[in-house]
Amino acid sequence: MIKYFTLLLIGSLLIVPCAHATGQAGTDIAILNAGVGARALGMGSAFTAVADDVTASVWNPAGLSLVTSYEITTMQTKLSTDANHYYLAYANPLWGGTLGISWIQVGMGDLSQTSSEVDSHNEVQNLSVFSYFSNAYLLSYGRKINDHISFGLTGKYLASDMQVTGGQGYGYSITPGILFTINQLKIGAKVYELFNEQKWGTGMVERTPAKLRIGVAVAMRERGKIALDMSQTIRSGYDAVISAGYEWMRQGLALRLGYNNGVTAGAGFTANLQEGKAGSVQLDYAYVTQDALSRSNVHRVSLGGAW
């Protein structure tokens, strides 16, 4: 135990000094900020070094190398201002590694824009109906280089339609990741949106500053798993973000706790489809507070399976 916590402390000391940047500027690609998978969200999004399931396409594509069976998962969430967040992912062992395909959407449909003043009947007038849909299509691949090192890459195609301005946008994003495994210790890193661009019909071009995310995770056998993440935008004037998580699993039951600018918690249950045969169904729940995305609905539920 002392050895494991010492290793984790050393990892945190290596990354925390980056947290002294001050100020905040710019915005990230909004559709990719809500997070995916109730398991990871319940652990405070400290999943860069864990990333051992189908959601690794988003959290760290190198983790796909740890997925050795077919996996699928889905999640739907109601965000603030009536926006819906959808997520669907599939992983398939292929070509000596694992291929991942994912879809993420954030959308609002049929919202009315009304007048600021009432008419002669003391009623507001509907001026127009607008909607917004943003989709991200992810293609990922992860593979082990040897018993200790894995590498992965995620390419994203982005498509947005904002009827309120009559504009459409299209773009791309590339995220590489790496994962080191040393006995019970795992260290993961990715460069989030290393290359990215989104062009709008108005001629405006948006680019998001790349972000480095480093994670450390330690498996403590019967006592569960602890993880620590740090993300830092690779540009001056940005603050670092620290998140931490814990997961305990036994006989198909999982309990989770985390911190990511607020306390998170979760639970999960895995059931085998048929005794003696491969295949399982997994249900995960997370309690997450994300003021920037959802002030009222803090519940996240994922449903998935492996075979």
C-alpha cells in the first residue's frame, strides 16, 4: 500500500507544477466537453490512465489496446437549455489491436425566438424557429507495442448546423495517446485536439488550442483502483485542471467516487449473459455536477455490453 501511494504521489508532484498558469481564454470544441461513459464520469473523469473499455476512444485511444472483446455502449443526457447529448460507441479487436467507432451529438431542436415586446393582445410574437445540432464521428485505433507500452490515435470529423444564423460548419480533429503499464501502475497521456479546425459557411475558421492530459492509476487488488488526472492547455493564460477518482469492483458490483471541479459518485453492475459463455451486460450510473453544461440534470446512465 505504501509503495502504491508513493508512486501515485510522485506522479502528482510531476504534473501539479504545471497548474500555476493564470487566466483563462478561448473555448474548446463544445460537443466534446460533456464527457462520455457513466463509469468514467463517476470517477471524476480521471480516466486517462484507466481507459480499458470502449470509451477509451474519447479518454485515451491507447487504452483500446486493452479491449480484447467486442464492446458497445450508449448514453443519453439532457443538458441545460433543453439540449440533448447522445453517445454511441463500438469496439472491435482487429489487425493486432482494437478499432473503435463512436458518435457524439449535442442538439437543440425547434426552439422559438419570440419578440421582446407584447402585441395588442398582450402576447409575445413568434419571430422564428431555430435549432442547433453538432455531431462528432470518431474513428480510433489502439495497439500494444509491447507488454508495457500501448499507442492509439483518434480522428474526429465534426459537423454542425446552426439554423439561427443559417450557418453550417465542418471540421476535423486528431488526438494521439500513449499508455504505460508497470505491474499495478499505469501512466497515460494524450494530446487532446493536437490538430483541429472547423470552418463555417460564413467563412470563419475556428481552431482550439491543443490540450495535454496526463493520468496516473494504481490498482490495489482487493481495495480497488485510484486515479489522478491533470489537463493543461498548451498555451499561456490557461489554468490546469486536476481530477481524481476511485473505483471498487467485486462480483459484478462497482462503486465509484471522484472529484472534477465538484464531487462525483457512481455505481455499476455487470451481469453475465449465460454461464460458461462469453458475454455480459453492464449498467453504470454517475452523479455529476457540470454547471457549464447542466445545472439541473446531474444524472448520467450508460448501458453497454461485451461478447
